[in-house]
Amino acid sequence: METPLRRGRITLWVILTLLGLMLLAAASVAWYVWNGLKPAAAGPTKLVTIAKGSSPFRVAEVLEQEGIIRNAFLFKYYLRYKNEGSQFQAGPYELAPGMEPDAIISKLNSGDIAKEETIHFTIPEGYTVLQIADKLSAEVLVDKQQFLDLAESIEMLAYSAEAALIVPSPEMRHLLEGYMFPETYEMKKESTAKDIMIRMLQEMDRKLAKLPEDWDTVLEQRKLNFHQLLTVASLIEREVVNDQERPIVAGVIYNRLDKGMKLQIDATVQYMLDKPKERLLIKDTEIQGPYNTYLIAGLPPGPISSPSLASIEAALYPQENDYLYYVTKKDGTSDHFFSKTFNEHLKYKKQSEANEKNGGKQR
């Protein structure tokens, strides 16, 4: 017959056993949770992309697949417990196994995405289409012939508000000459020749937005279209180095045009040559062609280079003056002598030649 004492001992043993099992189960669960949420074994950084519209649960699954976390199931409920996940931002992230869960959450919340590999290139002011193609080709960014073909493509006109206004002419050496803005660019590494050209064409539109709001009105007052303005700006760009002289030279160009005088700008002859010369000869100025302003009246059929914004502004807002001629001083400054009469111009030409003989110093 079982005594009360024996029954009490059995009951206590059962209770203790159950308590022990409960504690063991709780410890197992705690260990499971702790082990599942502790950082994964340290490893190299990976590029992990979180797709747009991903739910927090889907993010957890991606992180586990990439080995960034140990257990997606537990991470999901950790996010729910912390009330996190709703602010996660899509994009490529640099994440590494071994990161703390809170560090991962913080990075995804801040949108601290990895920077894409990019290319950098600089197009100097006054470069021609051919020079741009040569430079980009030398930097292994484009195929030269493909780039040149694009520069003649009617299709490309649609990518720029100003380029769309070009009226193609068989006399134009390059359809898009002057419309690719000279600037330093950063683009995605996988950018194509077309991508690069579109970017440069659209940069022209962006730069023009920085001009005074009345510039369209000024064009109408001067009875010029944008193509003609850009042509004048390109002449200024190739002729002038010092910014303060750009509006003065613009004034000379307009003065000569108003008087029906030929522009006689050396840079237009150089543009027609396969290779520019250090010094033009008289016979060079007699070369037949639509860009030779020693022979043609008025402006050439299009720009001869990619002008800077300073040259475009000078073409828009020239200095009002009576000058008709200019010649480089050749005194080491890149400045010019400006004159109102041909006789005065001849005098300055002699001074320029004397400066050159004197080693670039003005006497």
C-alpha cells in the first residue's frame, strides 16, 4: 500500500522532471535563437542587390541565400520584434558575413548603397568631333568609327532640344559638331558610345539653362538662330584664350558681318585641314571649301568646335566696339591687339612679328 510520503515524493519528482524539461526546452529555444541571430562566420564583402518592392521577409531570404545571415526565419521575426523592415531601400549593397543584425538593418534603412563602377573622361573646350572621337578612343571608351558615325546620325538629334533644331546640310562637315558640351563626365562603366554622346548632347541643354532668361529674345534681336550663335561661339573658342577678350572678339565678328566683310578667321581654315598647322600659309587660305572664311561671305555652315559656356555668352552678349581687326600680340600673354582700321592693323601685325622675333617679349 502506497503511503502518503511515497506519493509526495513521486509528485515532487514529476514536477521537478517537468520543470527540468521546460528549462531544457527554453534553453534549447534560447540557444537556437541566439545561434540563429548571431553574425555569420566572417567572410569577404559581397555585393547584394535588394530588388525594388521586396518585403522584409524576402529581404531576409536574400540575405540568407548570400550567406550574410544564418537564419532567415529568425531574422524575419527579429525584424518584426524590432518593428523594422518597412524603410528598407532597394539597390546594391556591400555586405559581409560577420555583420551584426542591427548593422545590416541600419545600412538597409539608410540606403547606403554601393557605388557603381564608373568611367571618367574630360572633353576640353574647343575640341572638334574628330578630336573627341580620338580622345575617347584612345581611352578605350568608344570605337572611333562608331562614334563618328553617330555624330552624323539624324537619329541623335532627338536627344537634345537644341540639336533637334539643326537643319542638316551637305556642306556641314559633321552634323553634331559643336553640340557636345566640353566638360568632365562621370558615367556608368558599361556606357556605350551612344550613351556617352547622348550625355554630352544633353549637357549642352543643361548648361544653356544657366544663361539669363532673355537669351532667346536676344537671339531674335540679333536675327540669329541657335545654330548660328553656336557657330559664332565656336569661332571665338578657337581664336581666344583669355575670357576677358571673348566679348571683344565677338564684337569684331559681328562688326565684320554687319559690314559685309569676310571674317578671314584662321581657325576656319585649320578646321578644313586633316591636321592643323602651327602656321597657315597664304596658299592655305586659298583652299576651296564652305568653311574657308577667307573665301566665303558670312558664317561657315556650322560650328568648328565645341565652345565653352563663356564663348556662348560672349556670342550672345558681345562688347559693343568699333574694332574690325585683331592679331595676337605674341608676347607670351595670348592677348590680342585690336584695331579699327586696316592701317592700324598692319602696324600691330608688325609689332606682333617683332615680338615673336624678340622671343615672345613685347618691345
